[in-house]
Amino acid sequence: MDQLIVQTLHGLVTGMVLAMVASGLTLIFGIMDVVNFAHGDLMMLGAFTGATVLGVTGSFWLALLAAAIAIAVLGVLLQITTLRPLIGRDPLTTILATFGISLVIQKYALWQWGPSVRRITEPVPGHFTLFHLEYPWYRVATALLAGVIIAALWLFLKYGKYGIWIRATTQDRVMAQAMGIPVPLVHTAVFAIGSAMAAASGVLFGPFAGVTQTMGFDFTLRAFIVVVVGGMGNLGGSILASIFVSLVEAYAAIVVSPAQAVIVSFVVLVLTMLFRPTGLFVPTPK
Amino acid sequence: MLTLRDVHAHYGKSHVLHGVSIEIRAGEVVGLLGRNGVGKTTTLKAVMGLVRRTGGQIVFDGQDLAAVPTHQLAALGIAWVPEERRIFRLLTVLENLRTGLDRPGLAPARREELLERVFARFPILRERRHQAGGTLSGGEQQMLAIARAMVLEPKIILLDEPTEGLMPRMVSQIREIVHALHRDGVAILLVEQNVPLTLEAADRVYIMEKGVVRHHGQAADLRANPAAIHEYLGV
């Protein structure tokens, strides 16, 4: 029983970080039909940027902000130079392009920061005792902060003027243009938002397991699973799927080893593709 | 105001417009008739920059539209009501209208006025303003599509088959709207299958066949000459 509660907490915390990564990915896919294979690498780059800023300034929150802004700017440059010319082309083209970007970023990180793990110290110290376990407060704070950021994104999309532009463009790019919405600019802005969220999640996740140049790929993979399970391009679905998949993995870790538990999420992915290819958390199309 | 000169267009490799020439003057209602698949909708899409133009010229208020991206046409004064209506289905009625109202440089008072005007014209949209666009009936969606174009304060509306699939009561409502827009001085390029409605609403009419304009004249003359209508349209 106590293990169940610990794993629930654990699943929720990782689920919230994953939801932050996945919501950027799903937003970008929804609006541009671009499957961004470099998304996790932007997260990794954000984490390294954060670690560097933290090393210089000593402020975690400043590092978080700086990483988000720096990677958003990088996202803007990437979108304009690489993806904008490819919009509307075969999805394979953008997959290859973003895969290329992913490799470039990984090799750059290896060259710049080397293969060793960089630590980001927790800004919120202290632990609390949960049954037999010392659980860091920082992880709970991370989950809450991720929740706040996702909620802010949702409110912006729902009520903001530019949020409506984003939703309109997602639904019908051509009609949005006819209504005078500057669609190319909206695309770039969404890519910047997604990149900033990836970078912020990288910094937030940094203290969990350290920053390495391969952490991005792992997150790209997991984010893809939840984006597919949640219904491609569906923001709410991706967030629910992040929490769902993370909880399932956490519970599975009670029975099997954590490494084996990862397999469970692939099983969820395969079953979703087989039985609900439109996604688990989307109403059945009428 | 809007002039198409010898416009050619391609869908992929198929050549769909073979030199279309049409002119619409300010405040004029012009009908574009023709059987299915002769290129009427494509002509409108060519103006909107949505098909590959491979020849000719489209000029609006003296400006060549070749280099103008689609999203800048609304600001010039061109609005499009597509055949499939293309309501933003997951956006509410109000949000659908906001896609046209949230443009930079529109004063808040003017914005309110425009919204009030379309709500006065289409009271049902005011009632449904918080409902998702996709839940509206076909007729209501058509009204929303027209209202959405109206809030752009266009000089010309490209109106593609507005009465298609609508009940007779809705058709007469659309007819009234076309008249009202005409009175307000908005030019309309009206693509229709409904010949009587077009001949009644339009000042002049173009008839297309296989990607070119075959006939053009005053609507009144065509009304008096059923033989010509039969020859080109088979009705």
C-alpha cells in the first residue's frame, strides 16, 4: 500500500515534466504537421544552457528563464531556416530535417560540454518522509510549477487573442490566412513557445538525474508515445496521456525493474495504435 | 476594382483555368455561372492565391496580387466565403468572428460596432455566440461564414455557392443578405448554381465553360433571353 502511494506520487511528478515536453511537441505537430525529432534535444540544450547560467549566476530561477528565452530564440531561427521552406511538403521531409537537427545539436553538446553528467543543484532543498522513503520537496515543487506553466499555456490558447489565432491556424491554415491571420508568423511563434517549454522542462528535470547530451532522445521517444496515445495534435489528450503513461510505468516498476517498466509504455503505444489509432483521450469521431 | 486578365492556373499538372478574364467594379454584384467543374471555384481560389497561377494577371485597386501573400489580402479589402464554408469548428461563434476582429489597428469602439452589426444582421449568431462553430446547422454555418467575412470590412466578397444545400427559407435569407451588402456598397463576386437567384441579384454575369469565360453580359439581358441560358448552362 505505501509503495502504491509512493509510486503514484512518482508517476505524477514525472508525468507533469513529460506533459510539459509533450505539450510543445503536440502544439507544433497540430499546427504545422511537423513531427519534430529535435524536440528532446532542444530540451537537452535548454538544460545545458540552464546549468551554464546557474554556474555563472548561481540563480536557478534566472537559469530557468535564460534557458527558455535562449532556446526560444534558437527555435525561431531553426523554424525560419529549416522548417518554414518545408511546410506543406511530405511529412518524411520534415522528419528527416528535424532528425538532422537533432544529430547536430547532440554532437554540438558533446563537443561543447563533453560526455560527462552535469549537475544542477535543487533550488528547493529538503526532503519529507513518505513511509520508508525520503522524498525531495523539489520534485513536488517541479510538478506544481509544470502544472502552472501548462495551465498558463492553456489559458493563453483559450482566451488570448494570439491563442485564438493559434487555434484557428491549427484547425484550418488556409481559412486562417484568408481571415488575415499572419500564418507564417504564427507558425514561428508556436515553434518558439514549444522550444521554450522544452528548455524549461530540461532545466526543471536537470536536478532529477543530471544533464547529459543523450537525455533528449529519451524524452523525444517518451513524448512521442504520449502524443500518439493522447491523439496527435490534441493538447489536453497529450497531458492526460503523459500522466497516464507515467503512472502506468510507475506502477509497473513495483512488480518489475524500472528498466523493464519502460516496456509497458511501448505496449500502451502499440495497443493504442491497434485499437484507438486516433488516440485514447479523444472522443470517438462521429 | 478587381481585374483578372487572361488568368491561367494549374492543380498539380492539370491545367484548370485557360485564360480567364473578369472585371468587377466597386460596389458591383457580378455573377459567375457555369456547370460543375468549369473552374468557377478555382477562379476565386486564384484570386486568394490558393492555386498555382501560371499566367495572366490579377489586379486589385491597381495592385498586382502576384506577390501578395494570402494573409495580406484581408487587409487590402478582399474577403472569401468558401464553398465548404470552412467554419473553425472547434472555435465558438464569437471566436470565429474574432479571427477577423482581432486585427492590429482596429479601434475597440469600431470593433464593437462591427460585432454589433453582424449580430443585428444575424440574431441567431448572437444567441449561439458561445457555441462551437461545428455544432451549428448548415444554414447557420453559412451565416457565420458570411458574418466572418463582413467583420473584415471588405471592399469585395468572393462568395462561393452560398445557397448550396440550404433550405428555401435560408436561401431567401441569403438573397436578402446579398442585397443588403450591395446596398452597403460592397462588391460581390457571386459563384452560384442557382441561376434565377444569380440573375436577380447580379448586375452583370459571366458564364464559364471548360476553364474560360464563354459569355458575359448584363443580368437583365440574360433574364430576357432564356435561350442563351439554356445554351450555356443547360437549364
